[in-house]
Amino acid sequence: MSHIYIESRDFADALFDDLDGAKRIALDCEAAGFHRYSDRLCLIQLTVADQTYILDPLSFDPSEILRRPLEDPAVEVLMHGADFDLRLLSRDLGIKLRGLSDTQIYAALIGEEGLGLQSLLESRLGVKLSKKYQRADWAQRPLTESMLEYAAEDTRHLGRLAGLLLDDLERLGRMEWAAEECRALESVAEDSGEEDEGDPVTRVKGARDLSPRQVTALREALAWRDEIARQKDRAPFRVIGEPPLVEAVARKPRRAEELLDIRGFPKRLAHSDGKELIRRLHAVTELPDEALVPYPKHDNRGPARPPPEVEARFRRLKDIRNRVADELELPRGTLLANAVLTEIAREEPRTRDELLAVDGMRQWKADALGDRLLEEVARG
């Protein structure tokens, strides 16, 4: 099957013509976070007017081409599992997408068990997608023809898939449900900024059991790895895994050569950057106790447990949610997540407006089970 690969604005005339007046666009993005330090946008795939295009945002800025159609709410933009891609488009191209139609949302709202694109294309269309490039480095250049063809498959069939899912949504009377979820996803992507990733030691297995001095040293080791990863544009775990760093902290080596005795410590890394790691670890050994930063206490405690009356109310609300979800043949979490039920149990809304003010509640969810939830809350 053919696709058109565009590496320059000068070769985008055909795409401009197809986008002009288009009412539906299928869209997907590829990023490089698995291999590279940054999860930057690396490819944009579009299918419009039965033609699939692949744009290279590492070679030119495609925002001039895409902004008008993607920000026009009158243009339907088909995507599958759009959350991350919407954030990429917003962050890297400044595009606030409107007109989203997410086939993963469609599938969830009709009760499909397998929500992945591969699963749906196979069950609904008999199309089997290759898995060959699931972990490909999309930031590498040049891309092979087989990689480009693999990428093109992600949008080529979305139109037919959406048609089948929309038929089921209409039959079930859930078109408005899908529209509300898609608009909510657009808003979440627009409002999301850079998230605080918190203390890096909390993401390291076993760090909770280290002494305050060892935890402080581990932070230094992680910062050392992060600087190398940024410099080499490589995912941090591809520089060195976390278990060798934890062992280095425990052993307190004095020479870079001693790092070679640690299982999983790359030999080349020990020779090239080991001295700096040793210097940082040694500096921690000389810090006074008051300068040490232990493992965060809040991670040990976890979220505060709700009072018994709130827990009891949550269980009753959960029973209602479960019964309604079974009646609608929907996954229970799709109808209403436990986190939302917990907030309802805490806040005790008494009116429909108060219920809708709970984060995560939607109009369609309130229509489906809101009255029953409010009745239960009113019982105390």
C-alpha cells in the first residue's frame, strides 16, 4: 500500500489540497521516549481522502499545515487512545486539537473487552497489524520503508473501524456519551502542563529500605545518570539500570575500577564517567547528618485512610455502580472509577449540580446512575 512521506514543506502540496475542505482526518503520532531522553514528537501520520501521509516533524515544522484543520471543531479527527498524542501536539507544535473522535473511547462505551487498536482491527475488520516495530526508535534517521509502512497502518483503517463502532453506539443510544468523553479528553490535554515527577528515589525498587545517607547518595547517582542520558539523548534506563546504582551506593566504591565488579554496570560507562560517580558518592559520605535527605515519609504513610463512615458509604455507592454497570453491560471502571466514588462518599453531594462538580463525573454518568447515588448519599 502507498503512503506519501513528507520531509519538507516544499513537498506538502498534495496534503494541503486534501486537507482543504476535508471533513474527516485520521491521525496518529509516534514519539521516541522508549529510546531517547525526550519523548519528543517524531512522526505524524494522517489519512485523508483515502491517502495516507507521514510527516517528519524532526525535519520541518508541520504546524502551519496542520493547525487550521486540527483546531477546527467542524473537522472530525479520528484517533485511537489519543491522550498522549494530544499532549504531544500541544507541547511540541502548540496545536490544541478540536473535533476529536477517539475509537478507543467508542469501544469502551459499547463494552468491548479488547480496547487496543490491534485487537479491534482484528476482531472488527479481520486486519492483523504487524508488531515488528512496536519498540522502534522513531527518532532515528533515515527511517526504513518498512518502518514507514508500519506507521501508516495506524491510521489507514481508522475510518472503517470508526464506522462500525459508531453504528453500535447509535444502536445503544450512547452517541452523546462518546461526544462528552471526547470533549473532556480534549480539555484534559489542553490543561495539562509539565507534571512534577517528585523525588526520583521513590521510583527505585528497594530505595525505601536504604538509610538516609544511602538515599542521599542514590539521588546523586540518579542525577549523574540523568545528566549523561540528557547529553547522549538516550533514555536513562538505557544508560544504566537502577539495580547497579543501588548496589554502588551500598558498596561505596573508592575507584572507578571497582564499579566493574557490580553486576550490570556497563564497562564503557565505568571507564568514561565512573570517576564522576565515585566523586559524588564520596561527597555524600562527608555530609553531616543534618544535611541528609531521607526517603520521603509521605510515601511510607500513603494516602490518608477515610473515616469508617466514608468507607461504608463508598461500599454502598460501589454496589450501586456495579449493578448499573452490569445492567448496561459496561466495565465498571468505564461507568465510574472507584476514585470518583470515593470523592462522592467524602463530599456527600445532595444535588445534581453538586454531583456534577465532583472531578471525573460526566453528564452521561450522572444520567445513568446519578439519582441512585444521590439517594444513597441522602440516607446518610
